[in-house]
Amino acid sequence: MTDDEPNLITSSKSQRIVVDGYPFAIEIYRLETERTWTLEVVDHKGTSHVWDDQFRTDRDARNAAVEALEREGAIALMRSNNVIPFRQG
């Protein structure tokens, strides 16, 4: 049996940073069949924030995350007004 699903490539530009005392994981990845990169930032509570835009390079994605965190601050990203929670049970 063959696996038709493309592999997920994780960028070496993915990293963990601390902003305003809060840790964040910057995750940058793409499918092996794609050229553009997806950006996801996960806050200290495990809430995932995925950018709608795709990035031409993994460096562009990392820079966008760092710039957003520096410009908006950690608390702005952690606000729940743009987060849709999963249903429990």
C-alpha cells in the first residue's frame, strides 16, 4: 500500500521565543509538494494562531511572526477575541 499524502516539512527557522515574559513557539511548515510556507504561533496556553497568508520563504514567515509579536506585544496575540475554542465533550 502506498501513502498518497505528501510529507510535512518543518523549517529550521521554527523557534521558541519569549516576549513580555511569555513563551511562544513559532512553527513554520509546508507540504513537500508546495513552495509556500505556513506560519503558526502557539502561545504558552497552547492556543494556535495561524496566519491566513502564505509566505514565499521560511525567513519571511519567521520575520512576520517576530515583527507581529514585537509590534503587538504578547498580550495582544493572546487575547481570545479572535480564537474559536474547540467544543468540549
